[in-house]
Amino acid sequence: MDNLLNYVKILKKTIQDAAIDQPSLQAIKLYPVCDADSGHFLVLATGWDKQCWIDNVLFHARLVDHQIIIEEDNFEEGLVDMLIAAGIKREDIVTSSQQALSF
């Protein structure tokens, strides 16, 4: 299978699983958003936290030229290790901090 198609499949499954596996401590829901055409994969958190409405990006990855660029990863243990365990090569994952250092 083409690496790019495999990476899309792994990203989708990982963020869908991450959105399902989170405990429901408040009235906040997690939504996986996967757009393979644009290469964006997100987990959104929306809902009421006490008296305040929240709408946050918990995770955002972009698939660009066979690399996964992690723009945001606010999960407690992060999703990078899950992506690697699922079959994505470590050298194909770039965090936003690594990307900033290359400029």
C-alpha cells in the first residue's frame, strides 16, 4: 500500500480512537475531523465548562509530502507515540517546534 494512503488511514483511526477514549468529565464533547483531501486531521473539543463555552483544537496534524506535521497536540500523553506504534515512521513526524527550528 502506498505510504501516503497508509498514513491517512493511520491518522484517521488514531484521532477517531483518541476522541472516543476520553473520559467525559464535563459536558465537553470531542470531535474527530479528518479531511484527507486537504491533509488536515483534527480533534476539536466543544461544550460548556462550568459557565464558559469552550471551542478548542486538541490535536491538529497536517499531511504534507509524506510527512506528518504536528501543529498542536494537547492530549495529556500526546498522540505521537500512538502514531508511531500504528506504523508511521518516526522520521516522518515533525512537530511544530522542530519545524520552527528549521527556519
